[in-house]
Amino acid sequence: MRDGRIFGITTLVAIAMTGGAGFGQDSTSPAISLQEMAQRLADLEERNETLQGRVIELEGAEGRNWLSEERATEIRGIVTDVLADADSRTSLQNSGITAGWDDGFFLQSPDGRFRLNVGGMVQARYQYSHIRSTWDPEDGSGYQTQDDSPRRFGWEIPHARLDFSGNVFGSDTTFGLSGEFANTRSESFTTYTGSVIVATPDYGSYNGGLQLLDAWVAHELTDGFSVRVGQFKLPFDIGWEIGIANQLTGDRTATAYHFGLGRSQGIELGFDGDDIRARVAMSEGANDNLFAAYKLTTTRPENSPYFQNQSDLSFSGRVEWKLAGAWEDFDLMTSPPGEEFGLLAGFGMHWQRNKVYLNETAINQTSNGFDQFGLPVSANNYNNWIGLTADLTWNIGGASITASGYFHYIDSGASYLIQNFGLISGNQSNPGSSNPTFDVGVVTMAGASLYGAMYLTPEIEAFAGFDWMDVLSDGFDQGLSAVGSGNLASYNAYSDPEPYFGITAGGTWYVDGEDLKVGVSITFSPQEVSPNWTTPQIGIRTTPGSDMYVLRTYVQLLF
């Protein structure tokens, strides 16, 4: 319609111009005028076609824009309707829960007052443990409670954990709950001589059984102070402060397993400052793993009920001073490339006083003097334990060094060998099953570990280190003097032990940081390993002479 009007107007203009031209000229010029008019009409038709094409193009573009806007409006309306319908549903309207991944799976209320973090750990490990010489297999005269197989090897799942944490009623109240599936078929295994050895007394008695690790509730008070109650790792040393998943070798060191305190139940007061943080706990006592199966203080508080009171009084504490770096960098026993320089010094102390428990169920009620077998015991005496530790962690971005030192003083008035619950040889007058306790007096011991690591590439790290443990003084010779001859070797195996010295070297491939990594390491001890230093968690077994080595390789996944 529009281009028709344009064509009519241009035609009228052309006729008017033609008429005007004819009246103004003489009779001798009509041919020239007609020729000019024809040219002008041709020019006008060409321009008209150009204008018509442009108009069609503009109308098409306008139609397309209208269609796009209309479609967008319709889509927005559909989306709005769907969201409105979802909001109207009761399940979503009542909860408004958000879920996702934030370095771990989580569920959280919209206002953040309630949050649940769900995670876990799976570590699959192959371990080969070799001792060059074994103990005398003759029952009754040799070290009858010790392992006598030169080689033990195979796959295992040393750590399969579930972890739950979060906060309730706001960020001030937090909680933690974790458990580990035990990898032991029972608490002991039998060697070919018929003797029994405790493999991992810290774990449960059924294969794959879920063992409670942490169960606590904490509340932030004010000005950096907080309080925590439940079961948790006692504040003491760096070896236990850092979790298994973030250890350099994929597990704790031998020194940390023996001289650390483990977990207990109680109450803890904490302080977190910019450069200082401290923890003090009053608990049921520390987990006594100082001499492996021989218990100097006898406390094993983890998961114990109230009527098995492990310690009359026990205090543990740790203070950390951050000289440089960020606190979160010291949660790992490694320093990835690009990390800022960090330096952390830690100090710990422990004291407890307790009586002895046998079979983990009842206190030994034998009186001072002599037991029913005629042996001198001090079951009602107290055991006093003082522990000290200091450590230094140095992170330099691509390399790290961790050093720890320990000292323990135990006045052991009632100690016992957990492996031997049978009758003492030569004292069969009163049948039954009773584990005798012995006053071995004051026992002092010291230990140290030093580990260094360096990244060879952004994902591959090499490390090396050593562990040392030694008994400085003990009263075993006097305390065990009345033990029957048939069992004397078994008990005296723990008396005057040789120092432990182990060298460890290996590497780690961080496929995805600590969340997915592959590690390999070998630990070598060039000398005798006394029964006191048996560490089955990492394959260290006792040997009466020569050397011992353990090869470990593992794959670890955190989620």
C-alpha cells in the first residue's frame, strides 16, 4: 500500500514537469523534450524500485524483532510460572534447604543457622613387613608372645571413615561425629607356635566393625574462647593434631603412635587468637601405648563407660605459636608450591593419676603385698604419668620440615602385660584367670622424629625422615624379679629394651591435592626392634636381632 502511494506521487510529479516544459518551449523542440522526459521517468522508476526494496527489508526486520521479543516474553512467563509452582510445594516451602559441594558435601538451611557437612575417607594399602630373624619358637622359654613369622604381607583397608560435622542454632555451636571401620578380624592372631600377639588393641574385635572416633559438641563463648565436651583427640602433639588423611606418609609416625596421647572423653577449653591458640582438657586419661602391649599406666579411655573410670584426674594441654603464615596451612603436613612462608612452634604437657584396670572391665582388687599366687603386687597403687613435647613446623612453599621431641615420666605402681592373662607358671594352686600387676617404679623415656619433604613437580613430592625412641631408666629388673621362670622371658622382653631407630623415605603423587593421592614409602630399622616398639598400625614388628623393613603403598580418597 505504501509503495503504491509513492509510485502515484512520482507519476504525477513527472506529468506536471512534462506539461510545464511543453508550454515553455517553441515548436521546434518537442523531440528533445520527449527524450528528456523518458530519461527522467526511467530514473524515477529505478529510484522507486530501490525505495521499495528498502521498505520491504525494514518491514521484515521489524517483524523478526517483534517475533523475538514476543517469544522472550512468553519464555519468561513460563519460567516464572514454574518457579512459582515449585515455591508453592509444601516440601520446598517448609524447608528451603540448600545442598551442594564446598570442599565436601553439605546440607544447609537458607539462613545458615543449621549446616551438616558429610565426608569420609577411603585408604587402600598394600604392606610388606619383613624381619630377618625371629624369636625363639620354643613355648615357655622364649619370647612366647612375639611374632615369629619372617614375612607378613597383603592388601588391607587401614582407614575407611565417615565424618559428620556442622553447626546448629547458629555458627557458635558446632559438632563433630566420626567413625572408622576396623580392619582387624579379632584383637589377636596366633603364630605357628600357638602363641598369641595383640595386633591392634586400639580397634574393635569384629572385622569391619564401626568404631567411634570423635563425638563432641563445642560452643564459642566470647573473645576467641570456646568449650568442647565429648570424645576427641587430646591436645598434646603435632603428630595427633594433624589428621591421618593429611599426614606426610599416609599415616602417623611410629613415634606419634607410641608417645602421643590418642583420644579420650572429657571437657576442653580452647582459645583461638591471631597468632596464638591453646587447648586444655580434663579427661579420662590418655591412651597408654607407650610400651605397646605392656601397659605402664593401663588407661584406655576411648569409648569407655562411666563405671570404668579410667583416671582419677587427668589434664592435657597444647599451646601453638604461629610466627608466620596462615593457620589453615598447618592443617597439612606438606607445603605445596606457591604457599606462603610459615613457621609454627608447639608445646604440649600431660599429667594423670590413676589405678589399674584389668581386662578393661574391672579394677584389680588384689591388696598390696602378695596376690593369690604368692607374688608381690601393687594393684591398689597409683600410676602417675607426666608427658612433655615440643615441635616445630617450617613451610617454605614447595618444601617443608617437621620436627618433634617427646619426654615421658611414669611412676608405675601397677603395670601389667596385656597379652598374658593366663596363670603364672608354677603357681597353679589357685586356678582362674588373673593378670598380675607389678610395681616397676619410675620409667623415663624419650623420642624424636624429623621429616622433610620437597616437591619435584607441582604434583609429586619426595620425603625422608627418621624416628627414634629409647628408655632412659626403668625398674623392670626389680619389679619382675618374682615372676615364675616359665614366663620370665616373656615379661623381661620389655625390660631394658634396645633403642628404636627407623629411617623412612618415599614419595606422594597428589592427583587432586589431599583429596586423591597415591603414596609409597619404606621404613628400615638397621638393628633389633624390641617388643616395646611394636607398631602394627604401620607394619613395624619386633625382631631379636639384625634388621627389619616395611614397604607400604596406598591410594587415598577423601570426599
